[in-house]
Amino acid sequence: MEQLAHQITFLNDFLPYKYTIDTCSILSQKDDDTHPRSIEKSLWDDIEQMMRDHEIVISREILDEIEDEEIKKSMINIGCVVIDVDRDIQLYVKEIVCKCPKLVDFKGNKSSGDALVG
């Protein structure tokens, strides 16, 4: 539980940010994925509003992983805050990865941005 509490406080220095969202969640809005925008309209409207309100943010690594240019442009156009990874964030991530080494697996299909979603 201590680990989870530390991950949750990861963004405390960046208030009003409350949440981060990962690449696969962002991409799940595609029609052929798990939460298509065409069906889950209210869910995506709520997510976008939270991005406009700067409650949901993403790291630069997550934005860079999004290859779908339409989705990437949409996130930028709605005003989603993109946090550049600075030294303080790197120290938090290092601590998280040391406690949860399976979070990042460069041999497998784990994203390098996974450690930045807490």
C-alpha cells in the first residue's frame, strides 16, 4: 500500500493534476478497440473534460508513443497538458521502477512510458 500511496502522490508537485493516462488507454478509443469513442461517447467526453481542466495529464513519452496522428492532434487541440520529464520526475520514476522492476521491460512489449503512469 505504501508503494501505491507514493505513486498516487507522484503528481502532487504539479497540482491541479490528479491523473495520468497511458498510451493503450488513449488508443482504446479507436473503433476497433476496447472502448470505441462511437459507443463510449460519454466516457471520452468526460476524459476530454478532465484533460481540459488539467486533471488528467500525460508525459512527453506517452505523447511520443501515440502514432495515430489524428488522436495526437486531438489531445493537443483539447488542451491536454504534456509534462516534460525533468530531474525530479526521473527520481520518482527511478524509485518506482526500483520497487516494481517488472513495470518496464525493454525485452518485451512494455512501454517505456509505463513507469510514468501511476
